[in-house]
Amino acid sequence: MDAIQWRKLGKIFDPTQHNLPNDCVQFAQSPQSLVFDDFVRIYFSTRTKDKSNGKYLSHIAFVDMQKNMREVIRVSDKTVIPLGGLGCFDEHGIFPMSVVRHGDAVYGYTCGWNRRISVSVDTAIGLAISRDDGLTFQRIGDGPVLASSLREPCLIGDGFVKIIGDMFHMWYIFGIGWKIYSAEAPPDRTYKIGHVVSNDGINWTKNEAQQIIADRLGRDESQALPTVISIDGRYHMFFCYRQSFDFRNSRDRGYRIGHAYTDDLVNWTRADQHLVLDVTPGDWDSDMVCYPNVFECNDRVYLLYNGNEFGRYGFGLAVLEK
């Protein structure tokens, strides 16, 4: 197949240049698009400090942009959904939230996270529904719609949902476990990409622990945040991947964008070699590129993504050049 050539358009949103809700001052992680008739709404996960212990809490806000993807119309003055209650799966944050239109509603699939003692975090996928065009979302319940189970013991998250025909398809990540790589460092996790289907977007049929995207870096490769789009009659997935250990400070072990394609939504061929989108030396994305989201707007295909420090200073945009 031909190369998937992306042309970078630069960073388009810096959270430090705007007033964010809930005293959030940095991070615009995992941008997720919702296209309207005359603008594009981009949801992102931002952070504030828990006053009780100084640790981060992740909240969902949004920015509305003109369809030229350059001009900011407004930034939300409040978060779109509160964090979960005491002891719930999303008590300490939501990162990310993927949105999809269904009838007159907008379904928001949240990746809720909560702190643990022996390891840093666990995650699950929840569902919240908006009846006001995505300004606010209400949970359908306090628990998740997809969570850890017998063969997927931890870290269910990053659900990306696409409605194809009359079926809901979700691509998500599942943890295969935690590992202590160094006595001087806390445990690190490894996760892979899976796939589930549903008739209603709530109850999901799961083929447990079926990794659908081949590893490139070996078994300790972590794969995250899948996003799927149809281009010229073939489905393409873009995701990010990294080494599971020493990825935060080592440029060569940090996140890069991966690519796979399928003709049947079942069997995926990994094809990173056909993807032209990498770090840019000396720029805001010189060390990593991560958390992609692809969408169509005005007959063009765009890719939102984060750069260095996992999106601390915002997100950028690339356009597909066929």
C-alpha cells in the first residue's frame, strides 16, 4: 500500500494561554473531536491539584475551533462531567473521553481512573450521555460499562467507539500486568489493543485478551489510544506505542504513532512503515508524539495529537495528504 503521508500544521492549542475551568492550568491531553456544522469541538483532559494531597486530578474540558482549525471560538468555562464518587472507578480522573453521536444524543465513553496502593492506578470505561450537544454529560450509572475481568485483569481504558451499520464497535486497551523493572523505580504497566461490539453501546460482547495489533517492540510494548477511520474504502487505525519502562525521560523509548489497516474489521495488518508522522527535532513534539485522534472535516482528514510531556503544553494537528 502507499504511504499514509501526514503534513504537520503545528500546535493549535496551548492550555497555558487560556483560562481553564476547575483551576486547571496545564495539560490538554488526548484531544477528541466532535464536528458540528460550523465549528469543531475538541474535548481534552486537563489537570488540577488535589488540595488534600497535592496529587493530580484529571478533568474533561473542551475548546471550540473554527473549521479552519486555527481560530479558537471559546474554551469551556466548566468541566463537562464531574469526577466519580468516593471509591468509584473514576474517582480521581477521566482521561480520555471519546465522543460519538447517536441519534439526538452524544455518547461520551470515559476512561475513569482511580489510585491504588501497590501500583499507581487502575482504569475502566464508563458511559455518559449528553442531551445538550455535548456541553454537559450525565453518567448512566456509577459503575463502568467495560472493566477488568478474568483474562483482562487490569487497566481497561481508552475506548474509541464508532457506529458502523447498526453495530457499535469499540477499540480499547487492556492491561496484561504490572512489572518491576528496576528497584529504584515504581512498577510499570503494559497494555494492548482489543475490540468489542455492542447492539446498544452499553452491553458489550467481549472476546477476552485477544490482542488485535501485532507488537513491534516485543512483548513489553504498550499500545494506547486507538482511533479508526475509513479512507478510500479501507479502515485504518492510528494509535500510539512505547516501551513499557523508562519511557518518560528517554526520547528513544517514548511514544510514537503506529498504524494498522483492515478490510474486514477483524484481521489487522500493522503497517507503521507506511506512516509518515514522527517527532520533529527542536520543536514542541521533538521527544514524543502520542494520543492521536482522526476525523473528517470539510472533505479533509485531520489527526490531532499530543507532543512532549504527554500534552502538558497542548496539542497539534496534521492533515492527510493523499
